[in-house]
Amino acid sequence: MMSSPKTEAPRKRASFQKKEGPQKQLTREKILEAATQVFADYPYYTASIRMIGKAAKIDHPLINYYFPTKAALFEEVLKRVTEQYYVANISWFEGLRELGPEKGLSLYIDRFLDFALQHPRAFRIITLNLVSAEETEIIPGYQQIQDFFARTTHTFRQAIPLSGSKQDIEMLTTSFNTLAINYLGASTYYAGILGMEPGSRQYMQWVKDSLIYMILPRLKQLLGGTAQ
């Protein structure tokens, strides 16, 4: 008879723990979603935990329970958005080899722009924080951006059989990534200069045409063809 209360108590505690886990995960995801939006609107220096708390509709001191510092939260956001980009980038090379450089590059850019329209915040976060290149020690996670560029270069070399040197290939891929990410991450600026609306079909076509104009001739050379 005395054993009944003892067996019931653990059950109640176990039930409570099951409910607590998913709730914590939901709260963590809510914080990360709000932080992604804030860091897409403000560079690391000016974004604050208070802004993120307001966006998440969570008391900002509670954020420190999940992420002890703004640096830790920024690093997690940066890790998520660059990994999402990296994984998607791998799929953009599917079926390109059979198309030749013109059609292959065109399709690759179409896939890239489709991703950009669906995930614009990744490009804004990277663009907003690239200007801190000379002060990398005070930008948490800056190494992740550098690693991201290095990984995308490696993916390109594996997916496309280029005959150029490592330096030439790095120059090509870095130029593409730098131009494309800036055109999309700072689209308000570039579209404004051109008299276009950011994210419009007209602006996206301009981005595509510009990338093809600058990248295709060098790509043909590295593929063993003749640049035009």
C-alpha cells in the first residue's frame, strides 16, 4: 500500500519533463527566428538582445537562459543561415555538366536566385557584417563566413571539371559569391541606383545578366574553351 505514492510521483515528474522539453525547443526556435530577422536588419554591432526580445515577444533577460551572450546567439544564427546556403548550393549543380557553360551557368543562377527570393535574410546578414573584415576579432563567427566561402569553392571544384589552377578557380568562385551576395544582400542600394525595385523581376534579371556578363568568359577559359 505504501508503494503506490512512490510509483505515482515519478510518473508525474516524467510527464512534466516531456512537456518541458518541446516547450523549451519552441522557445529556442522562436528566439532564433527573431534573432535572424534582427540581424538581417542591423549589423552585429547595433543589434541588441532587447531588440530580439521585442521581436520574439519574449522578456529579453529570458534569452540569456538559452544564449548567454549576444555573440553566442549571433554565431548560432550565422551557422544556420550559411549551412542552409551551403546545402542548397550543392543541389544547384545537378545536371549542369551536360548543358555546356552558357546554359549551365544560366540554370545555376536561376536556382541561386530562387533560393535568394525564399531566403533573403541569409544574404543580408552576410553583407551587413562583411565590412568588419579588418576587425575580425570582435565579430563573433566571422570565421564562419570565411569558411563558408572556402566550402563553396570546394563544392564548385568537385562539381565542375575545371582545368585552371587553384588560384584561378578561387578567384572565379569568390568573385561570383561576392558579387551575387552583395547584389542581393544590399539590393535596396543597387536597385535604387538602377531605378528598380529590390526583389522585382526586373532587378533579378539585371543581377543574372550582370553575373553572366562577368563570370561566363572566365568560366569558359577554365573549362578549356575560348572566352568571348
